[in-house]
Amino acid sequence: MLSPNQQRFQISYLMDETLLKIDDTDAIAGLSQERKSLPPRYFYDDRGSQLFEAICLLPEYYPTRTEAGILKEYALDIAQITGACELIELGSGSSSKTRILLDAYQQLDYPLVYVPNDVSRSILEESAKEILQDYSNLSIHGLVGTYELALEKLESSPGWKRLICFLGSTLGNFNQGECDRFFSQVTNALSTGDYLLLGIDLQKSPGIIEAAYNDSQGVTAAFNLNMLQHLNQRFRGNFDLNLFEHLAFYHPLKSQIEMHLVSQTEQVVTLAALDFQVEFQAGETILTEISRKFDLETMKGYLEDNNYQVIQEFTDLQRWFGLLLCQLQ
């Protein structure tokens, strides 16, 4: 017989072996370009997910604590606006900020369905089981996979409003074309009247931004380099992490941080499982992430152009970070 917690918890594994083989061609494509790059999804093996959780606790990394502060102040307002709903979180990680929202819904005695999505199976399973212990009126359906797969595979929930949460300014990791595709996918997963809660990192002093990606403890550097270790494990690669260095800088014209891995020498790397070799010159880089910093009014206009009404905007006193509660029209 299933325990009460088991009855309230189910999990779907969306990334089967066939999908993985199809998707892995993006590593070859990125490393074959004149300006080499890798998709940020390769950050998030189990160790990468753990390192990112550590980054969120660093004193230099303002986005997590600033967004959490906004949620603590306004979560009850958000819950009152949406009412009881199916809360879908893309890139849920440890779900630490989501607990602030769950507390608000529980305070209002609203029943709630929570659908966390993450590419890391272990962190999703662990966080979901911990949450079940603390919220007796909550049921969880976890989705292990990419954002795209999660949005595509969402099951219909008749009678429930939907709230898709995309926190942490993860939207900033997308270039404009990827951003457009993402909003198209989100819109397809929602019905008229459903909600989107979007977290965005706002433009501010470049020194504050750069410090957040070059922390004094070197955790962000370890997170960046771990991408190569992930490729080694996944594709039987021979990246030597000692021959690459972390580089992060703010690009003022593009209003974005860029993270790179810099080859310290001329070298050839093999990914045996992909039957692929890549040559590096000394000083050549791999772009591993962009993190765009947004203008609040410009983003509100973009959302309205995509048929979302911005019902409420929330920011901290310094206006370093913004939360936008939107409704699909």
C-alpha cells in the first residue's frame, strides 16, 4: 500500500535515451563554430546543480536574495490575485523561493498542485519529498527534463487556473530568438486567463553585476568548469580542466554578462562517444552563458506584444530585480 506522501507525489522522466541522442548534436554544433559555444543546459548535471545552489548563497550573488525578498513581501498579494491554481515552476532546483509562494497559498487555505521541472533528477526528487513533509494540502507532479519538454508534456488540469513561474532571471540566458521561441511555448501551455510570474534581473552598475559572476570563493568558476567535466562523463571526453580558465565580464552595449571558458594552451580535445575532435588555440574561448539584464518598461512592452497583460510589477527598493505577474489575454 502506498503511503500518503507517495499518493501525493508522482514524477515523469521526459528525457529518454532517444531524445538524449537527438539533443546531444548541439554539443558538436556549438564546438564546430568559429566562435565556439555550448548550451547552458550542460551546466546541470547533479554536481552542477549543487554548485548553482551554492552560488545562490554567495554574498556577491544578489539576484537570489533580492528576488526572495520581493517574494516575501508580495507572495500573499500574488496568491490572492491568482486564487487556487496549478503552480508550474520551470527550472525549480531546490524550490527554496517557491516555498515562499507555497506558504502564501497555504495561509489562504487554497488547495494547490505543484509541478516542478528540472533537468536534475536527484535535486527534483529530493526537494519534492522535503516539500511534501511541510504542505499537507499539496500534491506534486515532477517533470524531469528541459523547459521545452516540460511545456510540451504538461497534462491538462480541468478546473484549475495555471501559474507558470520562471524565476531567477533565467530568461536572461536566452538570446532574443530563443526568448521569442520560449514565449511561444509558454503561450501554447496556457489558456486565456492563466498566469505567468516572471523574474528579471534589471540593469544596474556593471561592477555589481560582474562581482556576482566572479565571486571571491571561486564557486562560479567551478560551476563553469564543471560543464567540461559533464561533457567528459557524458561523451567519454578528455577535457583537462586544468587547461581552461573561467572568464566572466559585462558587455555594456548588449547589457549582458558573458561567461566563457578560456583555453590556456593549444590543444585537441576528443569526445569519443560522439566520434568528434575539436582544436583550440591558446586564448580561444567557449561561450557557456549569457545573462541579459533587462529594462523594466521595455520588458513590459514585450510582454504586451505577446498578448500578456502585466497585472502587477514588484521590485526591491533599489530596483535591482523585478517580478512581473502577467495574465494571458
